Amino acid sequence: MPLTLSSLVHHSSLKLSVLVGEDRLDTPVRWAHVSELADPVPWMDGGELLLITAMKIDAEDPDEMRRYVRRLVGAGVVGLGFAVGVTYDQVPPALVDAAREAGLPLLEVPRRTPFLAITKAVSAAVAADQYRAVTAGFEAQRELTRAALAPEGPAALVARLAAHLGGWAALYDASGAVVAAAPDWAARRAARLSADAARLRERPGLASVVLGPGDADEEGDRVELQPLGPARRARGVLAVGTAAPLGTAERYAVNSAVALLTLTTERSRALQDAEQRLAAAVLRMLLAGEPEHARAVAGELYGGLLDAPFRVLVAEPGGDDADVLGALADAVENAASRAAEPVLLVPAEDGRRLTVLAPDGGAAVAACGEYARAAEERRTAPGPGGCAVAVGLSGPTGPGAAAAACRQAEQALSVARRRGRALVEHEEMAAGSVLPLLADDAVRAFADGTLRALYEHDATGRGDLVASLHAWLSRHGQWDAAAADLGVHRHTLRYRMRRVEEILGRSLDDPDARMELWLALKATSGPPARD
């Protein structure tokens, strides 16, 4: 318990008397300070018991005493001790009235009690309180270490920390999802702070964030968010909620929990690095057409993945921020871990590509879809490069067709980049029309160039060759039907088609020419601008 004015008043050897402020004796005292200056405020830190004999102030002047006491209260002084029998035989009424008016506790110090005895008592009490706090902190550290080594690991540590703080605690993974919370009722409260935890992880170099009452949630807790892992990229976040600011012992406990959870996280990361090297070897064997060798190397770690249909996912950053792939990998991996399903992740050495093999219809594929949808909602600009990530997803496959599935994912990734999409599935490409694939600047430029001469001819008012070509191709070369659509004689349409051939230098009897012209008509953006 911290030292209070009440503790000093009840100290048997000090013989202090309370003149003003009997209802404020529970105020903590940080230190005792002696000063006879008329204005000691510049040397106050707040929380002091100020001891005076009034050698340099007129303690009988009501106006001066009101100004003096107001300055002390404004500086955070928690009490005033006045020694009688030195300058004044009793505490002047002007000072008593000023202290009562300002609400400052005023203590009478008898002549036989030296100020040194008071400062020694305060110093001893403060030292004892600090010792208790440090001792409690070390004991908490031992308990947290034992909890971290328990089978439940981080969950047990979080539970022990919450009990020590008399509040609640929660652990978030790299995606901001709640991994553990204690007590049980804290899980819902912690979930409301997932977005804050995710934002903290994305702000490298930030030590911590404090959310005061009203900022965190409607319960009015004071919540601290502490990042776990290296400063450049946190691996998770620890949140602690308490009714009041943390004391010394509580701060020791939180710092110990951060250190232990960071070590646990980094140890897990080292294991994950080894798993990724094994995953890369399994993937190389699958792509080389050696599924049985891949299955043997995968063993129990990835073997279950190869026993059922899986999908191949290939992802690249949409811009210059390669960290988005790390966040995607964390989201996929955490989802797979919670669902107890195997997943194979292989990041490229340069960090600019991520390949994933995940069970078809499983939690990892769903997490990828959720991450992509969130990326599209945060789109910074329309078109290519607008999304933070581009992902291509293959159709369901097995070990023997892994190479073909990788090609499907690559093709879907290429379309995702061109369209400015965060995620494109290969099945979506196969089931849809080819025409959306023409929505590309290079394809439109080809179409405009192919039809430029016809548009320029029509612009002179000498005919309508573009519309005639479109009608003729849409009717599969049937002259009467196409002429009827245009409202002209079939001989007129024949003449126009000969002019098309002459202007383009291509024969309409060539099926390749007809196909290219039809696609150009579908992809063109209209008459090209003149040079």
C-alpha cells in the first residue's frame, strides 16, 4: 500500500495534528520536501508533503496566504506541514482559512518533531512500498514463466496475468484475431479491439498504445496494447484492461508477459521457417511430377494435405509493399491452425510471391477470400495496382496434377493483376465469357489500330463500313439477313465488304481475319483519336 497522509498522522513518534482536511488523509504521499521559499512551486513534482516554518512568508496576511496555498495546490502538493514554536507559536488563522478554502490538508508539526524525522519516515515508507512492488513483480514473473511452460502455453500465461492485474488480458495473433482471453467474459470485450490490435501491428517502431476510458469500450476500462516481436514487424499483440493505471508491480508483470510471449512467438517463428523449407521441397517435387516422393517427404506434417483435393494459391503484392504477403500468410496460417487443417506455404526468396497449397473448401481458402475482400474494400485507386494484393486460385486438384493447378493459379493471378482485382479463381475464368479478358489496354490498343482505317473512312461521310462489317459478321456472312438489319440492298452491302477488304488489305474469306475483326469490334473503345 502506498504511503498516505493518514499513515503519517497515525505514526506514533511524529505526533502530527490535523488542522484542515480530515476527509483527505487517504491521499498518497510521494515525498516530503522542506522549503522556506516564498514560491517553492518551480521545485515541486507533485505528490509532495511540503514542510515549512514560514520564515520568509507573512503567514498572517490572508491575501498572501490564499495566493501561496493556491500555487501549492496547482503544483500538486498534497499536504502542508507547519512547524509551531519556531517562527510562530501556533499556526496563523490566515493560513488555516486559506488551506480550508483551497481544500489542502494542513498538519501541525510540534516543535519536538524535527522535519528530518518526517522525511525519514516518508523515505522509509516509499522504499518499503517500492521493495514490495519489486518483490511482487518478481513473484509475478516466476508465476508467468511457469504458466508459459505449461501445456496450455500462452493461454495459461494470459490467464495468470489477468489474475495478477485484477483485470483482464487478451492475446491477438498477427491478423488481429483473439487467440486467448481471460477471464472468460473478456473474450467478447477483447474482440471489439481486434481492429486496434491489427493497426498497432501495422505501425512499426511503436512501443504501445493506451486507450483511456471511453476510447476502448463502453465498460470504461483503461486498456494497454503491447506489440510482441521485433519492432519492424510485430508478430502479435497483448492487451491488458484495468480500472486504473498500472502500478509498479503490475508494470513488472506486464513487461514480463511481453518478454515471455515474444520469446514464445519467435520460437514458433523459427519452427515455421523450418517448416517452410520442408514445404518448398514438397512443392518442388509436386511440380516435378513426383507425387510419391513428395508424399514421403511431407510425412505427417503435410501428408494429410495430399490425401484429399486441394487448391493452389499464388499471390503477389499489388504495389511496392511486400509486407502484405506476410499478413496474408499469417491470416491463412492462423485460420488453418484454428481449424486443425494442414496447409503448405512457400514464400519466394525475394518476398515478392507466396504459393499456398490448402484443402479445398477449408478454412485457409476461406481466410484467403476474406483477406482479398478486405483488400478490395481498402482499394486505393481503380484499375491495376489499386489493390494491395493480387491472388490467383486454382481449381481443386490432387498431387498428380499439381503442376497444372499451379499454371491455373498463375493464369488467374495474371487476370487479377490486369483487372485490378484482389482475387480471381480459375473456375471463374473457365465458366465465364472470354470477352471480359479483352478489357485490357493492350487489347484495346490493338483493336483501335486494326479498325482505325475503317473509322477514318466513315468519318468522311462516304459510307458506314464499321456498322456494315459488324452486321455482316454477326449474321455469319448471310447477305440478305445482314442487309435487312442495315436497311440497305444486299448489293450495297457486298460493295461495302469489298471496300473493307481493300482498305484493310485482308480477305474476309479468311476465318482468322473474321475472328480478329469480330474481337476487335467487341474490344474497341470507339473511333480512335486522330494524330
